[in-house]
Amino acid sequence: MTTKQVRYEALVRALHSDLYRYAYWLTHDKQVSEDLVQETFLRAWRALDSLKDEKAAKSWLITILRRENARRFERKRFEMSEYDEAAITDTRSTSTEQEIENHWLREKIGLMPDEYREPLVLQVVGGFSGEEIAKILDLNKNTVMTRLFRARNQLKEAIDEQPLKRGNHNG
């Protein structure tokens, strides 16, 4: 085995599940997530020599995955009305209380502007620090911290505004 192959296989073993979890959060689709992760690792293999610091591998791969996800939309533009999106969002007939809460929270995060949603998802789902998020998004760390603060405040306001509606699922 070559050194490149050993490095690559170590990256796949160490980070595959993190990348898949992030991809699934972005896409809400198992097959698309698997395809995104596969394409991310394919691009990583081709550019592996450009990765000089192994500690930066996770950020590097997340950046590749984000670009791959963006390419998906460049290739295919969807025309969806609000009605269509609501109709396909959740087709399950029964949900536990936790699933309802998770769906509600995901919906609220999904309604946020990208500038707030993306850093929040990278922090919560990806487990990245403010500094790492700044590198991934090519922003100043203070900008990232401000956006994270505002994103959390938006979620808090949404929670404070809707406690009765959320509690009514109990029957």
C-alpha cells in the first residue's frame, strides 16, 4: 500500500460518519447523502497531496462536501412552491414526541437565512469550533460568533413564541 492510500483510508475511517451526518442534515435524503460523501472522498483522493495538516482534514472535507452540495443545485434547479415543499416534507403518519420536536426544530433552523443556519449546523451537527467554522466559511471568527449568537437567539425566540402549539401534540 502506498502512503497516499494509507492516509486516505485513515481519513475515510475517521471521518466518514461525521461527513455522512452533515450531508444528511443538509439533504434529508439517505441516497443523496451517500452520493455526496462518496463524491467528497473521490475529490479528496484526487487532491490529497494538497492536505498538509492532518488536523485540518475534517474542515477540508466539510468544505469539499459543501461545494459538492452546491454543485448539485447548479446542475439542477428546482421549481417548488411552498405547497409542494410542505407536501413532501414529512410523509410519516405517526411520530413520537421527540420526532415531532426534532422536526419542528429542523424546520425552524431551515427557515433561517443561510448566513445564520450554516454556522449553526456546522457547530451543532459537525461539532466544529468557531475558529474552524470561520475557516470553512472563509469568514472572520468574530463574524461567525456573532452569527451563532444571532442564530441561537432566533431559535430561542421561535421557542418562546410557540410553546402552546408545540405542547398540543400530546393529545
